[in-house]
Amino acid sequence: MARYIIKRLIQGIPLLFIISVVLFALMMSVGDPVATMGGRRVTRADDYERLKRQLGLDKPIYVQYIYWLAGNTWTKTDLNGDGVAETPGTRLGILRGDFGTSLVDRRPVMQVIAERIPNTLILMLSGELIVILGALIVGVYSALRQYSALDHVLTAFSFIGYSMPIFFIALISMFVFSYLFKKWGLPYLPTVGMFDPQAGKTFVQVVYHMILPVISMSVVSLASYSRYIRSTMLDVLNQDYIRTARSKGLPRREVIFVHALKNASLPIATIVGLDLPFLLGGAVVTERIFAWPGMGRLFLDHVNRADTPVVMGSLMLVAVAVIVFQILTDVVYAWLDPRIRYD
Amino acid sequence: METTASQIPILTLDDLETPPLSLGQLAWRRFKRHKPAIIGLVVLVLLVMYALGGTLFISEKYANFNDTSLRLQGPSAVHPFGTDSIGRDILARTIYGGQISLMIGLTAVIVETLLGILVGAIAGYYGGVVDSVLMRITEAMLNIPEIFLLIVMAKYFGGKIPEVDLLGRTFSGSVIVIVLIIGLTSWMYLARIVRAQFLSLKENEFVLAARATGTSNFEIIFRHILPNSIAPIVVSATLGVANAILSEAYISFLGLGVQPPTATWGNMLDGANNYLDTAPWLWFFPGILILLTVLSINFLGDGLRDALDPRSRTV
């Protein structure tokens, strides 16, 4: 097993290399980060040159990539523009744990990202939890009562949910639970932000503000997860050992939840394991609509200002997480199902 | 040793009560039984008629005509769907926006399918180093969530493609950008399906026979193996149209997609959350049209999967 894990980790290296090169090349021409630095004032030509030089943006792309990747401590750069390289580099590069400095607010990328990750995880993990629980209930029920009236209704709803654009469900739920409820004098839900600035960032406030974004986010995944659980459950229920268990006279409850669900949960665990790392990236559309200060918003705001270090940092974080979770999922799968051997 | 004649009578075509059904007839029969798929097909035809037929009654000029004195008016007899934030008629814009959205869905899927088939076929057929390089690239693309790739690419290509005139109409260059980037970011699943098909199909005798008679690799790939793996490709392409329409809507909703005055269902929603309560008609009509389109295509795709590829039924 250890050999398998090491092999997979080594295989991940070229993958991360391809991803980083392509993204870096794309990011180099999504806009001019220096152009927006002066705010509304037009940057003077010599200031512009100086800024580019100081930020290292005057270097060729491959040099910038190497600095980003491995740092520039072994070279000297020309900061004052007299043609002589005099200042030793201080960047360590992402390989040595230095994600660089944001071009927008001149703070370390690590710090910028670290501020956002908890916000995103609160939102995404509670969404994922609701999705898994809801999908288990819906999926198992539909599988047990296949082709019943409620199964058909749930099927229709899951198709609608699966086809629902996130912004549309978000706008509808905001309209109903915030605007209409307010109009009807019912308790209504807040639509933007993470907490009411007057009330402060308390637990209750955050939960209160989280309800609508979590609902909007969950609809699509709930629909597809429950379909998946229904079909894996049906597969298992049609197997011989379930019939054996039933014919032996085991209680129905035990057959369903111990014999069937335990085995059906293997593929479900795989799907969840593979989806988890993507939660780290946040939900771009949801966070934008509900003004949630998470990773998705961070990405969107910084991509718009061509802030390569932040964008690269957050995307590489997701990419590494995806690779790690793929390996973890394989390992857990082998542990849950002793028939699987990777060596 | 004496051989005994088989007890089973040999049936000739005349003995059969009905002639055997062709594969196409069998598929059609299965498709007809799938009620949601039929409903999906009908709704889809109606939606296409709405987007195309509307052209006969309303001109594109009218759809892009704005009168700020009429901004944000609710649905009325003159403007059945109301007007938007700069006074354009929303009904007219859903018609012309629908054409663009549907067209983007279809053309992006063509790009996606061509890329997916090419990568999957080459990787599956040749195997070895070619396969592992192509599959590493595919995996790399799958490691970044699609919406992030779409945003980066939309920023990268944004404004680089000039306007084009086609069929007497001017299309914003951003339409082509969107088609390209959706195609470029969505081919990976299809490539994997096609590769898996090729891996198993290339071991068949008919491939060996073709190779023995000196058929070129190109012909074996495209004339012999590809037609045998067409069913999953058709299903995946159909569902791909729904995904492409959704992707366009997301990216345009974020303001990075098709640029005005060209309307799409997606960019009609850009900024709509500022008018959440004051002008719900602004986001309701384009939103419901996107939902209906995507839903009916998903039903259609599900029916096609049952009809063409019964073994792969997963749901």
C-alpha cells in the first residue's frame, strides 16, 4: 500500500506541472495588473515602468514562472532601473511554501487565502452534509419503493433540480424567503453577506445568513447524489445475498440498513471523496449572488484584476487537494472493501 | 461418427410472422416508451420554434432598441414580459437571446465532441506513450473545476476576437469566444468514454481483419471503430448541449460571457440580483427559459440513453 501511495504521489507531479504551466501562461495575458493599481488616476509612464520592474512583471514569462515556482533568492534584480542588478531576490517560490504576494493588496497570498478558507468551508461543508443526508433519505426510499408514486415524483423533482441553474434557484429563494416573507410580515431571511455588521459575527448570525446560499447550492448536488444512491441501492438490493438474508428471516430493517446500505455506501463514499476537494474552491456563482466572502469570490475578484499569485495559489491548492483526495479515496476504498488490492 | 440433424427447425424469413426490426426501429420503439423523453422533445421543439419563429414578428433592431423612459416597466400589453434596466423589451430579447443561447449550446457541443472523439480515439487506439500523455492532460483539465477554467479562459480570450457578420446579422466576437472556451473545457468526459470504447473495440476480429487487409489506421479509427461507438457519443453530446447552455448562462451571469447588445438568456440575468424585488420579471423569464431548455434536453438525453445504449443505464 505504501508503494502504491508513493507511486500515485509521484504521478501527481507531472500533472501539477502541466496545470501550473498552462494556468500561468493563461494568467499572464488576462489583463494588466499594474493598470488598475493607481485606482482612478492614470498611472504615469515612468511610474508604470518602475512598478512593473519592482513587481518583476517586466521579465519574460518563463522567468516569472521560475520565480513563482522556485523563488529568486539566487539572483539579483535591478530595482532602480540603472541597468545594474543590485538587489538580491527574496521570493522563495511555491515549492518552498511561499505563495508570493498579492498584486492587488500587497499581502502574502497565504494570508489572503487563509482568511477565506474558513468562510468557504463553513458554507460548503454544511451544504455537503445536508446533501449527503438528504440524498441518503431520498435515494434509499426511492430504491425501496421503486416505481411507486412518490418515487416518480422524486424522480421528476431530481431532474428539475439537476437542470436548475444555481442563480435561478438562488434568485427564486431570495425572492420568496426574503422579499415575499418580509412583505407578508413573516420572519424573513437575509440575502447578502455573512453576518449583520451591527449584530457582529456571531454563530447565530452566520447560520442565519447561511440558510439561503446553502439551499441554492444543495439543490443541484442533492438531485444528482440521490439518483446515484438510488441506482447503487437498487443494484445491491437485486443481489443474491440480499435474497438469502431475507429468506433466512432477518428483519427487513436489518437487511436494508446493515446488509444492503453498508455495501451500497462503498461507491457513495467514493463519489463523496472525489467531490470533497472541489469544495475548497468555493462556489463562484453562489458566493457572488449572496456576497459571501469565500474562495469563489476571492478567485473572481482577483482574476478580474489579473492578480496572478492569488489566482494561481488558490487554484493550485484545489489541484493538490484533488490529487490527495483521489489517493485517500482509493486507500479508504481498499480499507472498506478487502477484495480490492492495489499492489 | 454419425451426426444427427438438429432438432431445431431452421426458420427462414418467410416463416417468421413479422420481419425482424432494424436497430433503428428497435431504438425508436424504446425511445417512444420513454414518456419524459417525448415530452422533453416536444417542449424543446416548442422552445426552438419560439426562438426562431419570433424573428418573423419582431426584428432584432427592436430587441436592441432602448428607451430609458420606459425602464423597468412591469409586464403589460405592449411589453408582455416587461422592460429591462435600460428600457429594452424583454420578450424580444428572450427571442433573440434564445437563438444565441441555443446556437452556443449546439456549436460548443460540436467543438467538445470533435475534441473528445479525437483525443479519446487516438489515446485508446494507439495506447502506450501517446495514451498516457493524452490521459495526463485530460486528468490535468479535470483537476480544476470547470467554472474556474471557464472564467480564466473567458478573461484570456475576452476582446481578442472581433465582431463577425453572418447571415446579415452582426454577432459580438464574444459569442465565438464562449463557444470555444466551453468546447475547450468540457471534452474530457467524452474523451474518457471514447477511449474506453476504443480500448475494448480494437481487440475485436473486425479490426484485425481490417488491419490484415492493409487498411490505414485513419480508416480503421474513423470508418470501422468509431461507428461502433456512436451510441454513447450521441447520448453524451445531447446531455452536453444542456451543460453548454448552463455554462454559457453561468459565465454570462458573471458578466464575462457574451457582451451586450447581443442578448443571451445568460447575460439578460447579469445584474438581475440588483432588481430582485423591484423587477422580478427581469430575471424570471430568462431563468425559466434556461431551466425549461436544460430540463427538456436532459429528459431527451435520458430517453436516448435508454433507447440507444440500454446496457449503460445508470440511473
